[in-house]
Amino acid sequence: MNLSKGLLAGVSMDELKRRMVTPPYQDYWQHLTRRWREVADWEEQTGRIVNIGSCAGGQVTWLVREAALEHVLTGDRKALDYVGKQIDKLADIVLHHPENWKQREHPYWSESHVCLAADMCRASLDARRLDDLKRMVREKFLEAPFIGWNAHDRYLSGHNMTVTEQVCAGICALTWGEDAGRADWAEVVDRAIESARLYCRYSLDRAGYGFEGTMYAYVPLDTIYLFAQMLLQNGRENLFETIPELKTYPEAIRSLLFPDRIGLTPLADGGILNPKSYAWLLLTARHYHRPEDLGLWYEYRGPGRGADPWPNNNPRCFWPDTGATGPVRRDGWGHNLLPFLWWDAAAPMIPVADSKQPLSRYSPGTELALFRTSWSRDAVYVNFSGQGRGHVALDHAHNDGGHFTIFAHGEYLAIDTGYWNKYEDHHSVPLIEGQGSFNRTGDEPRRWHYAGRLTGFQQHALLDHVMADLAHPRNCVWADRHLLFIRYGDDDAYIVLVDDFNPDHAVHSYQWQLQAHPDSAIRISGPRTAVIEKPKARLEITFLSPLATDFPACPHSLEVRTDFVYGANVKQAGDEVPEDHPVWKSLGAYTRDQAREIKSDLSYTTWYRPRLVAEQKGPNFQLMTVIVPRRTGVPSLAVRDRTAKRVLRADVKGEGFTDTIISARDHGRVTFDDVRGYADLAVIRRDAGGRVVAQWTLGGETLDCR
């Protein structure tokens, strides 16, 4: 008889036994049973405990749920013994010798995993271990020592730690609270539901993008979906219907997908995210009848996808090998267990390459804009940030207003620098006198908590446009950065940035930045041009600056250079921070010599990387930048600087077309022989014969093109 209140509640044991021996489910079964045995043998042989959690929660009981499932389906005694040993491990930490737990983290991930495992094999646990489990649930697991229960009513209502700890407590309460004698177990479940609801409301914008960034939004949502499914299986509230963000979040995730599928675009703290399981996509595909969600799961965890993609150019990771299969990096979070339980192999799916989701998106709130030429692996993809801010949980926010990343033709070229690198000098944004925000008095604090915004989002047959309004976070009279994503050919596009900053009507120096991939090469190819190269693709960059006659009293100067930048978590020369300081100790390698050696772990952060800088000095910051991604071996587009009085102009010539890009930000007056009229920004496309085939202006004006 199935008495489960957890993962197996209401599930047919006969169906699961059929899956054990039936392809394609059989592969997941074989992998999950092999992996928990490898981990069990490794722990026994080494005496080590792997503690790698997330969201300030510890995880030391790897693949205990997998072992429990094998026991309940086969009666395997070694599997039951492994579950028992994990209960013993937690009992030692929580009950008997808490003084030996040297970690800061509350091990709430292990608490929920052990409760789910014990729930599956509750009829087989010996009396001592069952008593220990119930005592831990009664005295410890349903408390929140790290954060406190009232956290969801305060600043932390949108914080990852609050919701993951409380939802894990809710899982423990749902599975064992009543059996353990906690009279308030149902209140703990309800509190977890409320915490999940508030987190989705305040940590995500309405389109499902996380204010805390890709990494810190994903982990809580992964846990909330699991909890939602357990509630549904137990006949309780259907969160799939009552929390609208659970429906929008998958579309946000899909839009953040790098074209080569290596992971999700980094936003705020964190590197390229390869999520823990993606198994919740099986739930959203089912509950919302969305085959595209299932297609994304197939891309990562479908049949034959046993190995993790890993966006890491540095082989040094936190994760020790735990058997022949390698580290318990992702399979420890259920990416074989949950598909075995939840996947319907007969359900319809739409592959990512055939997605009907829009190619361009703007999300108010987080202030993100994303652009791609297609859903193919060869696509050009750009992410652009307006430095949105939520009203709660600001500690993972970055000063990234106007920052862009570029992935093109199989290469990550203009990067997000990842964890700890929160200030403007670690993003592809302009600096003012070498600083992120204009400092009028010399002692003004950085405005990392100030919000920017995106405005003017437009989709046109020729291009997409958006503008970052950064006056508030940059402490300027105005600070505008326009981005144009201009398409041509089958799967090609180029990017135009138009910067227009005025801090205080005085002369300043400005540093335009592009943070490049650690393994890329930057070559200055001319006085105002540069190339960033990787094996499959390159970026060709051209800068256009005002004429000297535009501001004769102080003409604009422009210098293009390259340098190398250390991550914010690398010790500076002469730094006296002790070696055991938690910031240094927790992140791996921190001397400058070490940083130059390892460069980066792109799944987390960068320690050392090349940077392209264009430094302009003048009475304001007016700069047009044309960035053209090209495949290796493919000829360049011809970019011609045709700047005239008070108007920046670039002509971009490709096979069968010539584009004219105009920025007349001073006064909007355009007086070229072949283009006349009024427009702040304009793009005109002509065919090979010179005939105008498309025209776009920022304000919708029509120019006289000849």
C-alpha cells in the first residue's frame, strides 16, 4: 500500500516498476541507481562528506532520494542502509553533536531530501532511525534558525534564502510533521505556501525574470515547483493555478537561453547557469499544455543527455569526483529521479529550434531586453540591461545599466563577468572619469541600489530598438544608451550603440567598455576600430565621434585601447586581507598570479579578462559604436564613417544592401545630400541598386531619402 505523502503520493507503483525495465525510462532508472551507489561507495572509502548547497543552505545527503526509490521498488537492503546512514549523518549534525557542524549554512536541503527519502521507505526504517527522524522534524526541521519565520513579511520577502528555507520546511512538515507530533505542521505548510507566493510576487517581475538574477531566481523556483507538485498530489492547493508567475517563468528561462544551449544568460550575481534539473519543465508542459516547455527539457535532460553541459573554461571546480561518473554536480538534485517520476514520453513536444516565442522581449521591472536572430545554435543573441530594481532583497543586484552581452555564431564574445563583479567597471558600460556614477563632491557613495529603466522598446521589420535611461543611477543630467539590433541575411545581425551622457554641462573623460571572453584576443585594427576574436567568430567594432568643429572650444578626442582587468574578488597588490578571510577562502584563487593562471570559471565568475576601452574626452559623451559579429572566414562588412556637422553617421555595406545609421541627438536635424529631415535616430536600408527598401526613425518621422 502506498502511504507516501511526498514524491510518491498517489503514484502507481506498478507504473514505476514498468518504467524500470521499459525504454526510454529505463535509462534514467539505471543512471540514478548507479549514481547513488557511486556516492555511497565514495563516502565509505574516503570518509568525506560533500557539503555543497545553495542559497545559504547546506546539502550533505547526496542522492538519498534515489536510494530510497530503489529500495521501495526493489527491496534492496543496501539502498535502505544508505538512507539510514543519511538520517544518522543529519542526527549527528542536528541532535547529537551540533558543535561539530562548522558550516555557516543551515542544512535545510538535506533535511527536505532526507524527509522525502524516508517518506518513500517509511515502512522499512528501523525504530531507532525512525525515532531520530521524528525528533529532528519535531525539534529542528520545522524551525527556521537561519532566517526566522517573519522574514517573508519584511525586506527578505523576495530573497532566495527565505523561500528555499521555508519551502524545505514545508516539505518536511507535509511528509512527517503530523507523524512527528507537531500540532502546527499544517501551519508550517501554509507558511511555506505563503512564502512561495510572496517570493514569486516580489522577486520576479510579471514576465518571470528574477530581480536577484538568473542563478538566485532559478534555485527557489526549482524548489517551489517541486513543492507545488507535492501539494497537488496530496489534494491541497494548486499553486500552478494560484501563482501566475509559475506560468510565465518558463518563457523567461527560454529567452535567456544561449544559442549553443550551454546555459542561461548571467544576470546579476552568478555566472552562466546550467540549472539543477529542469525537471519542473515536465510539470509546466503538463499543467499548462505547453509542448515548448517539454522541448526545452529535451534539450538538456532528454534521452541520451546524461552528461551536463558545463560552461567552464577552467577545470578547477568546487566539486570532487564521487565515482566513475564524476562529481555530484547536477544529478544530485534529481535530474534523473524526477524525470523517471514525472516524464510522459508520449507527450507532444516542440524543439527549441522550432520555438514560436518572440525573438525579442522587453520585461518591465527587471528592465531587461533580449534579442536574437533565430532559435538556431548559429544565432546572434544580445542581452541588454536597464538596471531594474525590486523593492526587496537588493543584495545580489549589480550596477549594470546599459550593460550588454553578445553571443554570436557559436561564440560567447562580450561577456557578463559574473559573481562579485557588481560595479560598473566590471560591466560593458560607460564610466565617467573612471567611475560608475558621476561624483560631484568627491565623496558620494556608489549608487548600486539606484534603479535605471529601459524605454522606447520597438520592434520593426528591419531592427529592434531599446534605450537605457541611466540618469538616476549615474547621477547625471541625462545618461542615455540606445541599442539597435539590426538584422540582415538568414541568421545575421549587427549591433549599434548610441551613447549620450551629460553629467553637469562640463568637460569630462568617459571610458566606453566591452568586457571580453577570457579566452578571446583583442586586436586594435585602426585608430577607431578593433576586433575581438575567438575560434568560430569575431566582433568587428567601429567607433564614431563628433567632429572637432562641433565643439571648437573643447573638441572631442577619442583613444581606443585594450587592457586586462582583475575580478573584484582578486586581492589587490599589497592587500593585507588574511588568507582565511571568508570572502577569499570561499572562492578559490585570489592572488593576482593565480587569477592570471585560471582566468575564470564561467559558471561562476571571472578573475582575469581582456577589456576593450574607447576613451572619449569632451563637453559631453557622444559616441556611436557599430559592432558586427562575423563567422570566422567570412568577409567583413564595410563600415564607413560619414559623420558630419552635429550628426554621427555610419554606412554599413553588406552583400546586396547598404544601411545608413544616423544619430542627430543634439537637435534632430538631418541635412545630408541623400537624406534630409528631422529624426533623433534613423536607419535607412538600400538595396544593391541604391533603392530604399526600409526606413526606421525613433519617433516615427519619415525622412526624405534620395
